[in-house]
Amino acid sequence: MELRYDVVVVGGGHAGVEAAAAAARVGVRTCLISPDLDRLGQMSCNPAIGGIAKGVVAREVDALGGVMGRATDASRIHFRMLNRSKGPAVWGPRAQCDRGLYPRAVRRILDEHASLDLVQDLVTGLELAGSRASGVRTRSGLRVRARAVVVTTGTFLRGRIHVGTHDTIPAGRAGEAPSLELATVLEEAGVELGRFKTGTPPRIDGRSVDYARVEVQPGEEGDFRFSALAWEDIPRQVPCWMTWTDERLVDVVGENLHRSALHGGALAGRGPRYCPSIEDKIVRFPDADGHKVFLEPEGLRSRELYVNGLSTSLPPEVQVAFLQTIPGLEEARVTRFGYAIEYDYAPPEQLRHTLELRALEGLWLAGQINGTTGYEEAAGQGVVAGANAALAVRGEGTFEPGRDEAYLGVMIDDLVTRGVDEPYRLFTSRAEFRLLLRQDNAVERLSGRAAELGLLTAGQVEQLEARARAREGLEEWLGGATLPAADANALLEAVGEAPVDQGVRAGELLARPAVDVEGLLAAAGASNDPRAAVPPEAKDQGWGAPWGVGHVVATERKYAGYVEMERKRAQALRRRSAVRLAEELPYGEFVTLSTEARQKLAAVRPGNLAQAGRIPGVTPADLQNLLLEVRRYEGHEKRPGSGEPAAR
């Protein structure tokens, strides 16, 4: 049997669902193929979305019309804004989700796309037309022809689960078979593959916890939303809990370290440095007094708790033993044991910034197959890959967010120009323009471009326009409203700011460090002076919410000088990015460059001078010489059939 589509997406994890939804929103006929349609958007590890940097990515995916923000709001049972004590550039929204509600929300949102079909099957092969991908084959014998293929296999490529040094199971995740044939097909098509590993902790029965011995962590009050352009009903909220390990756990793990798959020689792949197993923690930090352990609910109708901080590949009996050394978990009953998983990935230097493979046109890769870790990183790549696949089908250019536009741009540029030697995870420290790339202004940064590309629905465009009107109204009020000295001083005294001796503009008050939008609106609303009158729609527009336009405006006013400095640096980066480098440049012939620079440039094939400068081994001197070499090359070489110079 044969089917025909414009885009076919392989895999239904976080990257796959975003890729399929993005392609469908752009307006092409799309097919998503996954082994289990009941597990679309499955949270294989922690049922949580967001965190430091990751929360910004989740907001960016939403600003591009994606699935993740809406599904998170529809399943969120606990919320916290991390890093509130620090500046807004590093705030990180994080939500604990109901593991059952999240995939159901994903499926419901996908079903809204009329041009998207879902097929339950396992992809075993690629269809090729010369050096171009032209479709896929499945285990059931189905042949799906497509003009673009997006592969998002997660940990399924030759996946193997390890519990202890002897218990190994071929699996993409617990209970699901790995993808063996597709890995071979990719290698035969010229795709280089490597090996990485990751792991999960045990889950326990919450009824076996002594809650008197653990610290409760209530969620934050307030109506925070990951989705700014669509509205979902938020479920009932519940708390999380925290406890600590001590020397007893160190003794148990240390005595059994040789039985760990991670340390006993059963695993060869590199694991994530920033999400270490409990074995890694004991080995790397032998003098630590203890390590935090978070008990996080799996769902509203489940008693299971996710034991965050205890990822492990030790045998089951050892997991039980070390769990019962932890205060509050002395009688803990394990419902699911932790395990490590090893899988194939494709080193991302093989990709263009669109996430299309350079060596095999028509084939895009997104998610853990590119060497990343995390739901948010996968979802972000999925949106970019799916959008670019659809744009390629339509012949409408590319979507390549820059490092000054989005954390998505930072991540993709890091992957393509620098590569990975361990699973890649986003951090705020990876971004040069953190004050520009905040969680609150994702819509302002990306949604306009998303609307141009067709990534937003009509309803989302209406919400975007309403948000723009709200910001315009707020800016107008801040510039025109005046609070009498008595009203202003009541506000300033409450937040510990110096008083004023005359009436003051609302915008000047908002620039004060301790004054927030909600406090300012409250003070103005309580005033009897008509000059301070607040427009009636203020509360309706969510001006003061952490996700609202008020927070965006307040941050930019408080940090105006720093924001302007970052914008100037971003403009300098864009000028360098404007110097385009043709993919066919003969770097091996550019003799004024160092040998290392020639080799690295030939391997990565950067699209512009800014990307070239971020490749390890390419020095500032190499960049200067590269400009001269390109100009010489331009003098006698033209792009085939275009009449354009090789670089400009």
C-alpha cells in the first residue's frame, strides 16, 4: 500500500509532534508515524516542563504556535518560577504535569489540524531518489511517499535499556521496542552515528512516604500560563516535597558501584554531565554532605511519585536499599525501577541551520537524534525542522532563528557549529543576549515572524493582535498618567523606595527597581485623581502577569540601558551574519588559513561569517584571512547558474 504526503514525520515524541503540527500549520499535507498513538508527547522521564532556560524554550515553542505550551497548561498540577530572586533575564518557569493528562492534551491539539494524519506503525526504512529522501517504509509494508522527511526517533535508534551490569533489554523506552532497521538505513545513506546514554530514577508509591519527615514545597499562587496565544483550563494544583540523602546512601551506592551499568563497564556512550546519576554524584562529589531529592507527583489520579535526583542503573535490590536510607522513604515501595538507556545519535555538525542534513537533501533531523537531552530542546528543534520542511515543499525560504532572537537559535547554532561530545542541554549561560531572550517576551520576539510563516492559527493571530493592542495601551497610559505625590509615596513607601515631592508619571514610577505593574495599577486605581485613571481593560489584558505585556514593558524600562547595550551587540552580530558564505566554498584551497581552520570550515560549512567565528579552532586571524580568500574567490567564481558571487 502506498500513501503520498508533502511531509512525513517519523516519531511521536516531543520533537515529532511539534514538527508535524508545525508542518501542518504552514499548510502542507503531513503524516506523523509513531509506534503508539496513545503515547504521543509521552513524558518518558520526569513529567515536568520548563526550568532554567528550558522554560524560555517552552515559551518560544508556544510563541511559534506550538503544542507544548497548551498541553502544559492543560495538565499543569504544580508551578514554580525558578530564579525569582535574580534578574528577569534568568527567570525560569517550571510546571509539574499530570503524566496522563499531558499526552491526551497533545493528541487533542494535534487533532485540530485538518491537514495532519496520524498513523500507528514502525518506520524501518527510507525511500531515496538519488541523494534525496523521498519517503519511508514501515514494518507493516506501508510505503509513504513524501517531498520532505523529518526523523525524530528520540532514544529509539538501537536503544538498549540497562539495569545493573547483566540485565539489558533492547528498547526505545520501557515497554517499547527499539528502531533497529532505521539506524542501519541511515548509516547506509551516509549519516554518521554515535552513541549516547541517559537514565531515569525509580518511582515510588506515595502512600509509603512518611510526610512528617520531608519538606513540603507548595506551588506558586497565581495564574501563570505557558501559552500566551491560546487558553486552556488549568487543573487542580498539588504540592511537591523535598528531602536529602546522607552518608548511609553513599555507603550503599559505594559498596555496589561495580554493579552499576554506568560504572561497571556495560555502557560505552557518554551521558549528560548536568543530569548525573546518583552513582556519578557519589563518585564526582565524594565530600558532599548530601544531595537534594525531590518527590514529584505523577498525576492527580495517581499515588506514584517521581524521585527526582536519583537517576540510576543499579540493580533493583540496590535501588530499594538506597531509597530506604533517605529520611521519609524508610518504608518506600518502588513501583518502577530506574534504568539507563543507550542509543544512537547523529553528530549535528552534519546539519544545516534549518536542521536538514547536508549530505541527504529532503531529510531533517530533530530532537535527541541530534545529540540533545530534554523535552524542551526536542520540541524546539521539532518546530524548526517541521516548519523548514514545509517551507521547502512550498518553496518559501527558510526559518533560521538567530542567537539574538531565541534560545532556539542559540541551541541550533551551538549544535551545528560546535557539535557535541555529550548530550546537549540548554543553560542561560550559553546565550550572549540573555536580557533580550526572556521568558516574558517570547511572543514579542517570535510571534510576528510565526504569523508571516503561517505557523499561527487564525485564533492565535487574533490573540497576538490583542496582545499588541494591550501593550500599546499600557505604553500610552504610562506616558500620560500622573500619580499625585501622596499616591505615589504610598506606593514607594510600601516597596522601600525613596519618596517624591510632586506628582510623577506612571512610567517613571515603573522604572524604579522595586515597583511592579500590579502595584502601580493598584495605586493608580485607588487614587481619586483623574490623571491617574487606569483604563478598564487593564486587568482583562493581564498587564501585571509574569507572562503578560506588563512584565515585558516593566523589564525593558527598568533595564533600559542594559537592554540597549545588548541590542547594539546584537546588531553587530547581525552585520557579521550578513557576510554570507556559500556552501561550495573550497576551504581546502584557502592556504592563508590554518590547517585546523580549513578542516573545521570544510566539515561544518557555515552559512555566514558569524557562524564561522563560533567554530572551535577558527581564530580571529583565520576570519580576517577568510574574508580575503572569499573576495579572491568571488573574483573568478560564480555560483553555478545564479550569476551571484560565492559570498557577499
